[in-house]
Amino acid sequence: AAQNLICALIASLSVAFHNASNTGGGGGAQMKAGLLSEAMLQVITHKDAYDGGVLALAGTLVADVINNDPTSVSYIHSSGLAKAILDTLVPSPPVSDRKS
């Protein structure tokens, strides 16, 4: 039930930000305010607690924000969101498996 609620909330935010981009919004200000980026970071970094659908929606929301407000890219990088998304897609090998 909790995953369904999270999916619905993220999907609703994505639609709202996409529609707001037509009126000059787009979620950049909300992302830069911190609470939304912290929430997305929690979802993305705790990928074992969520299914792939939730992770995909979180990534889509971040992509929508970037698409609608390109000035948010530097914040998304500095907040750790970009790294978290990339680490989810291409995880780093364990330290013991790395070549020296």
C-alpha cells in the first residue's frame, strides 16, 4: 500500500511539474528548496525497499524537472541526486573486485 501511495505521489508531481512548465514553473524551485530532492534521494538510495516502478518514476520526475528548468542541473548534481541515479543504473563494483 505504501508503494502505491509513493507511486501516485511521484507520478502526480511529475504531471504537475510537466503542466507547470507551460506557465513558467516546472519543479526547479521545489527541487532547489531541498525537501523534494531529499525525498527523491531517499527513494533512489534505498532502492532495495522499492520496486523498479518507483525508481523509474523518481528518475522520470528528476528528468522532468531538468527538462522544464535547466537551471536546476547544477543543484541536482550538488545534491547528490545525479550520482545516486547513475549509481542505481550502473552500480560500482565491490572494492575487492576493483583493479588496482
